[in-house]
Amino acid sequence: NRSLSLEEASAYLQFDDFLLTSLEWIIRSGQDVGIRCVYVSEITYLESTHPMMPFSCRFRRAFLSVLSRVLLLCAVVGSVCALVCYMKYRWRREEEETRLMYDMVERIVDVLRTHGEACQENQDLQPYLPIPHVRDALIQLQDRKKKKMERVWSRAVSFLSTNESRVRTEAQMVGGANFMVWRWIQPPSLSCDKTSTPSKVWQGKAFPLDRRNSPPNSLTPCLKIRNMFDPVMEVGENWEVAIQEAILEKCSDNDGIVHIAVDKNSREGCVYVKCISAEHSGKAFKALHGSWFDGKLVTVKYLRLDRYHQRFPQAQSCSRALKASNHLQLRPSEDH
């Protein structure tokens, strides 16, 4: 050690008066005599400015000094990495819960809409459904006590109460007990004759786009759109053309859509869209994702270009932008 405490120096020299006088001279002279006084309020240590240490001692001290700095640096880097991983985990969990919440909202709306239609045909049915009964019908018994599903259900209930005008929450007496219930209210303007072709109407945004539910940059020029239709409920020979027209009208300010394919047999109501560039697909994503269409919540995700061409080889030669027409036909833009 290059330091020696004042008590050890006094015990070694065995005369305090000379020690104190020498220390005072060291401080006042300002000369380098090979001894430095270390003190806070008073002198505590005497430290050699040129200690005579063997090589092994110097190597050990240097190694411990470097090792301590490396360990400190590793601890800082590890803490930063752990924080980044934790934030990514939180973001992924939030995105997953948000997606499950929107799926749950869509399932609840489907149940209430189906029950409302059944009540119109059978007047003996109650025009409402208890909220716990809907939950028990949609969530399996083993999942009801899971924290994740509890959060998803609570967020879905809150979302419906603030964003869905066709669902009214009220209190009713059911089986001798008080329940909060949901009642389906179909707007008159959206009702239609079952013998005619149902109209396809955009009904506004369900939620604003932000970092949690929208990628910061468009990834590919291809999109996969879900919940645009229900193949069981669609009637007519050219109903898929109405779906294509609706997408083009929604993206009327985007001249970059070159190909649209409706998967008529898709149970998820999938429509595939290819744009000229990733920039145009980003505009289409923002226009379509999170919108209500024909009573369904539309969701969009990016699709790799090679997978799109593998599924639709004819799309490789499409380069002219499509425009919505008034005759339910797709025609290329005259400007391209």
C-alpha cells in the first residue's frame, strides 16, 4: 500500500513532536519530498508520491484497477440492455393485449348483433344480454382468472362503453338478480331489406393510430386487410367488387394501389392489396387500419412482397394505379 496512517507513522517514529513539525514543513514548503499529506479536516494519511513497489505488486494493483473499471462498465451496459429488453417486452405485451382487446370487441359486437337480429324474429327473447353471460360465452373457464384475460376483458368493456354507439349498457333484473346488461341498438339508417344487397359503409375510426398499434415506417408495398366481409352473409354474384370499390374510395387520395384481391372463401374476410411503393402502402395502412366497415373492425398488417407474388403471380405485372368507378368496376387511372 502506498499510504500510511498518521497513527502508524507516529508509532513507527516514536516521537510526535518531530512528526508534527515535519508535517507542517511539508505543507508550507510546497516541495516534492516524496510524501503527500492526505486529510479532510485534519491529516489522516501520509501517501508516498513515488512508492517503491515490486513488479508483482504494481501488476496486481493495475489489474484490479482495470478489472474494477471493466466490471463497472459491464454493469452499466448490462443495466441498459436489461432496461431496453424490459421496455421491448412491455411494448410487445401491450401490443398483444391491444390486439386481443380489439378481437374481443369484435366478438362481443358480433354476439350482440346476432342476438339483436334474433330478437327481431322472436319477440319472446329478451332484447339484452347480461355482461357476465357474454364474458362466460367468449372466454373459456380456465382463462377467466388469468390476469392477462382480465385486463383484455376490462379494456374491451371500457372501449365499448366509450366508442360503440350501437351498444347500450343498462341495469336489468335477470333471474332475480341485478345485472349490468348490453342492449344492441341498430341505427335505422344502417338497416336494410334482407332480400336486397347490403350496402357497404365506412363508419369512422375505432381508435387513433399511435406507436403501439402502427409501425413507425411502412415496411413493404403489400397489405393484408382483415374483417372486410363475412363470406356467409354476402349475397349476389359480384359482391367482392363492392369490397374493392370501398377500399379504393377509402384510399381515394392515394394513387398507388395497383392490385386488389378478395379472398372470397376467407373466414376472416381477408383482402390483399399491393401498392406501387412502401410509401403508398403506409398511406393505405393509416387510412384503413382501425376503421369500422359494415359493422366490423378492420385491421391491417404488412405482407412480404415475395409472399404476395407467390400467392398472386399476376400482380407482378401490375404497375398502373386503380381508381374507384361509379359502375362497380375497377379501371386503371388515365394518368398512369
